[in-house]
Amino acid sequence: MPGRRSERARPAAPWTRQKMLALLIGAGLTAVLLVGGLVLAVVDAAQPARHPAGGAGSADSGRSGRRGGGGSSAGPNGPGPTAAAERDALAARPMPTVPADAAQPGPVSLRDPGAPIMLPAASRTGPAGVPTGFGPTRVGALAQLAAIDQAALQSGALSGARAVINGWALPGGPTTTSWSGVAALAALLNAAGLSGGGSGQLAIVVTPLMGQVKGSVGGDFVLPCVDFEVDVTLQQTARAAAADCQRMVWTGDRWMIGPGVEPAEAPSVWPDTDTAIGVGWRDLRRG
């Protein structure tokens, strides 16, 4: 995604819809957003070191559970060298690229995107108030990533995003200072002329609408991607899409963001457009 705007908005000045859209896209909400990472996307001038990525990962719903893509699974000290190399290769594999304006609202496609991906319901609440308990399946990893990104970005404050990643990243993974979700939210706050604590006038709503599974290695490593609609309200409301991919590792009781460089950037595309369907996104539904 393009870099964030360097121009700071005057708090008293009215914000046009075009300006809000530029803010959304410029902040790189992928993650986020979201988002490879959040992001939120969600979301990637914040991580210039990441390579555009992606790949023809599996876009299936993962209903068959803990299917793997080969390699040895993680042991007490982490994955073996073969599995680690496969994880890195999967994360770095480029994904389709799209124009920046593909993230802006566009016409709904008449094409059939295929059967939706049915996300499981959360069974409990985890660290930082993030819903969890999705189970050791590919769609479980997808649901957990969506919940992590939602909680971080919707907090609207750097302390909230930091609490999320602090509770949901394994050692060697993103940190409170390196995570793309924190960087994306900081960029948005900076562009809006707000402090790291956010503002009562700022509201961020992050809705996971499409997804895909880029791939997996063994039964405990899945690389899911989520495409979000992000609604930002600051005097007016503007909308844009933000996509995020992350390395999700099953730890025995929940999925967490695993160690390694954040995955290559996922295409941030307005949900249910021709472009979104063309690059492999599928509708998400709650089970």
C-alpha cells in the first residue's frame, strides 16, 4: 500500500470523504490490519522491509481440519529445519498485486465467489480481551487472526494494539514496537493529528468480510489471510479495505502469531468486487 500522508490535518477543519479515504489507504491499514500483516492491513508502508508477497495458497475453507502442507511439525524447541524453511518460503511467496484504488468502495460483482468460508464461534476470551477457542483447524487459525486484528485496530489507541500483540505473539514474532498493526495505527493517528491515546471522536470499526488460507506446514502452522472493511469516523465516516496475513502457530490451546518476518503483503481489495474474487478472496460467514 502507498505511504502515509505527511501532511497533518488541522483538527478544526472538516474532513472530506476523499481525505478520509486517502488517510485510510495512506496509513497502510492491513494489518493490520490489519495486513502481510495487519491489518489490519490491513496496511503496508509501515513495513517497508517486507516483500510483496503472496501466493497461490489454498483458498479453501479448511473444513477438513488440521491438514498440512508437509514438513515436520514443531517439537518442544520449535519446528525442525525443514519445516522452518517451508514456513519461511510460504510466508515470503508473493501474492497477487492490485492497484491502490482497489481498496476503495467499488461495485459488487455478479460473479459467484463460491461457497463461503464458515468461521467457528469463539468459546472463550483470551489475553487483551481477544475472543479465542477456535480449535486447531485452518479455519480456526483464520478466525483467530480476524479476532486479533479487530481487537487491535478497534482499540483506537497504541496501548490497546500493544496489549494485543503482547498477548498474541510467540517469542521471535512481532513485538509491541515492530508489529505492523501498531505501526499502521500509529500512522493513522499521526495523519489525523491525534496522540497515541486516540480520541473519543475517533471510531474505527474493522469487519472481516473475505478470507483465504495461503497454505500450511504440518498440523500446527497455518498462514491465513483476511480482507477487512475498515470504517473510520472522525466527524465523517470513510471506508476502505485492508488485508492482513500472519504466521499462525497452534500452541496446544490456541492459535498465536508465530516467529519470523511478517508475511508478504496480501491484496487489499474492496470485498465482493470482481477484483476481490479474481485474486482468491472468499466470503466469510460465522458458523
